[in-house]
Amino acid sequence: MNLDTRSRSRKRRATALPLAALALAVSLSVQAAPAPAAVTVAPLPTRLDQLLRNFTRAHPSIPGVALAVRTPTLSWAGAAGVADRASRKPLTAGAGFRIASVTKTFTAAAILRLVEDGRLALNDPIRQHLSPATLALLRRGGYNVDRIRIKHLLQHTSGLYDYAGDPAFQTLVVSHPHHHWTRAEQVRFAMKHGKPLAQPGAVFHYSDTGYVLLGEILERRTGGSLATAYRTLLHFNQLGLVNTYLETLEPKPPHANQRAHQYLDTIDTAGFDPSFDLYGGGGLVSTVDDLARFYRALLGGHVLKNPATLRTMLGKPRSTYPRDLAMGIFTESIGQTDCWHHDGFWGTTVLHCPRSNATVAITVNQASDVDAAIHQLDAAVLRLVNRT
């Protein structure tokens, strides 16, 4: 089973939808059609609930879907389908999910908080901030640790080979689901299975390896655990992120719900050791409401101290030059709306759309072949929100 069903750049590729998908898009958006004057239009939460029920009926391979929507006048979360195929337990909006690469937005924001506090600089070579053991691995892999900068890791322009995108790594994860991976093992795997992809700063190559290194830098610069770095630098308590935590690296919050089962086609991965995606490129468990809350705070200027830092994080939209790329976040066009977003392997996506001031978080508990379906769903959600 190939784990790499996600878009490696996390920017969905624009493709022509087949007729069946087009029909689905029409059915999903039917609730948003303007009603005749004599007909009472259902409240937006009711229409969002119906949208989710329509979605699960149209996608029987997806056990369940959860959605959170935040606007200046609405804070809503709902779910449809089941959390577990075996028990048929209904999925709730408060269920936890492994959010995979959406964690990268948290990692990038935490690094930028260290920049604001003067504890590192974006142009620092990684040699200054990584352990001697990690630097030795990178040098043996052919990397110049004096030329790779912090900003290159953030922008995916380091040239580092991506261990998570290697089919051999994916096969190992599926065939040895209870193996506990260390950060050093993942970096070592990247060094053994791939060569440098480009000179630092030259080309965009999505790389979990780079974000694993950023996770180490967060630990070394703060003197504590990665979990503590996220919580303190990003103000989890103040933002109300009561259901977000690093699985196995810190205790599950006392009031957090159980994780939903997440599937890779027919494989239930609930029992997989989370360490294959844990150290900065992934690893957080969260809920759709927590994710919408965090993205809204981040893009609203309530996580980073200085507006200039947020501008640096966002880069220049649609940039073709590595020096202008965003950090831990991407742009996406939904119809005529430009949004900031990140996707995660297990079927999670978060969007913040400045023009409509709407934040949307979606997760499904199926990783296989879901990109097109999620794209249709988030477009339908935004149509409903924008017409209200």
C-alpha cells in the first residue's frame, strides 16, 4: 500500500473533474441555491448539517466527516458518518484526529516566534542549531550544513530528500505498524535512500525531513520538549486549544475525546505507532474546531507578535521564486476566493479566506483518494457561507 496519496506540495492540482464528480458538486451545492421568496431558507447550521449527510452518502468509502466553520457571526462544528467501521459508533465534531502535515503550520509559527524573541534568525545556518549527531548524519548524506538556512527548512527549499515520500519508508510503516521510529532514524533513512535534490534555496521540494529538523531546533532552542514548545510559544491555553496535543510525547488532555479511527483504504490505522509522523512534520492530534480556532488566530494576527512576522510567514502569494515562498502554509483558490491552507495526509484540511473572513476545517477518516472529494466539500461550504 502506497502511503503517498497526499499532494506533496499540499497545493491541490487543478484537474478536470469527471462527470460523476461534477454531478456530486452540483448535489453538494444545491442547498446554497437562492430560495424563492415564498420559501423559508433553513439556517446555515442546518444546511451545513445536511451538506455533511449528503457527503457521506455520496462517498461510501469515507466512514465519516467532521467540519468546523468560523466567521464573525458563526462558530459551528458538526459531523456525519461513523468514527469506527467495526463498532459503527457515530462520529462527533469533537473527535480527535491525527492531523499529520497540518502540524507544519504549528511548527513554522513556533519557529517564527523564536525569531521574534531573538533566539534564532531565519538566515542562521542549521549548523548553529542542530545536535552534533544530527549534523554528522547530514554531512555523511552529502549536505552542506553551513549553506542550509532555517528559512530553507521552512520554505521546503533546503534540497533535503523527503524520507516520508519514499515508497520504501511507506512500505515499512504499513508492514511494521508498531515500530517506534526515532527522529534520528528518519533522518538516517533520508540520508541512506536519497541524495541532495538541489542547492539550498534554489528549488521547492516538499520535505518532511526539513520539518523534523525544525522540531529538533525547537527543542534545543527552548530547552524543553517539542510539546512544551508548541504550548508555550503558540499560547495553546489562551487560544483555547484544549483538544490539541502531541500524541505519546505528552499526556492526552483530560477533557479531550478519543481519536476517531483513521483508515488507509481498508486498513484501520488506529493502532499504528504515531512515531512514523511525529517530530514536527506531523504528530499533533486535534479537532476541527481547534484547527479552525488556531488558523483564525494565526491569520488574524493573534499568534505572532509582529504583523511583519506574519507577512514573512505568508511570503508572496503565487510566488514562483523560492525566496518569496510561504512558511508552513500555502495558498489555494476556491472558486473566486483565495485562501490560506494546509492539508494533512489522513484527509484533513484547514482554510482561512481573508476576503470572506471565513475559516473552515475539514477532516475525513480516510486517507485514500479523497483529495477531489474534500476539494468539492470545502468549495460547497464556502458557497454556503458566502451566500449567508
